[in-house]
Amino acid sequence: MLGALLGDGCLYRWKITNNYTILAGDNKFTTKYAARLSLCISRKAKPYINRSNNIWFVRANNYALYSLFERARNDIHYLQNMVQEAGDVSSLLFVEGFFDAEGCVKIIKEKVRITPKICLDITNTNYEFLEIVRKILEEKLNIVARYSIQKASPPKNRRVAYHLRIYKKEYVKRFFENISTTKLGEEKTVLLNNWLR
């Protein structure tokens, strides 16, 4: 839940008693995280759609989750320690949530290739969040990921964006063996399996 929130979440406080965490995305993503949120707060959470811009949301008024998300977002040392102490399963779930929010399964088609190549790309403007993800991948799954930088180009991109990418076939395979994601639809699953073979 926290990985997803750090990627696509926001905080909204309205009066003293309303401390909302809001997660935005597509239907598949928000449905998955509504189920995870329900486990976290012991209350049923559902995704809903804003039809004017076709974006789905999951919203929770929960002070404990609000406080955790706020502190994790603003105190990188707290987040690093929490993830480090969480254990292997929780660390990988953090990566899963962050990838679902900020990741992409890229299909690289080149004239010299009969079978398109697969690349995993996790993009964020917060380098420190990506470093936590990179270290988990390396330490827990022995996956080496590399950075590229997309410079700020106002007005569209006002901040530098960091891309954490996984290219090597064995690393991509290991990633999907250990991490479930909403970013892999039917068509991309077929292309991934073809490439891995």
C-alpha cells in the first residue's frame, strides 16, 4: 500500500476529523489497491471513477495511514529504516506497489529483431524513492537496475525525472517470478513469454 501511495498517492486534510489518503490510477490498479487498503484499515474500500477525466480513485479516511504516508513521504530515513526492517516479503510488496504506480513494461521493437525486447522502466522525480527500490531489487532478488535521467523541460516537465530500468532478460524474468503487477496485460504477457523463450 505504501509503495503505491508514494507513487500515485496524495494527502487531503479537511477539518480535524478528515484525514484522507487518495490513490489515483486506472480501474485495474485501483481495484487491486482497494483490496489491499481494506486489509490495512480493516474496513471495506472501493474504487470509484471520476467520469469527467476517466480516472479511478481509492480514498480512505484513516488517521494512522494518513500519518504513516505523510511521514514516509517527508522523512526518507524513516522510510529507509521501515523498509529495511520489514523483511523480504514486505520489501518486495513495497516494490510491487511502487511499480504498479510508477512502472512500465516497455516493448522495444527494432528492425533487426524478430521478437520485440522487453524493458522494465520505473520513473519518478524523487531519486531517493527509486534508490530504495533499486537496493531492494539488488539485495533481495539480485537484479541490477540502471538509471537514466530525463532533464526538466518546462512547461510539461518542470522537474528532472529519473528512470530506473531493467534490461537484462534474466533480471526481467526474475522480476516477474517474484512480483505481481497490474502493468502486464494479455498482449504484453504474450510478448514477454515470446521474448523469454
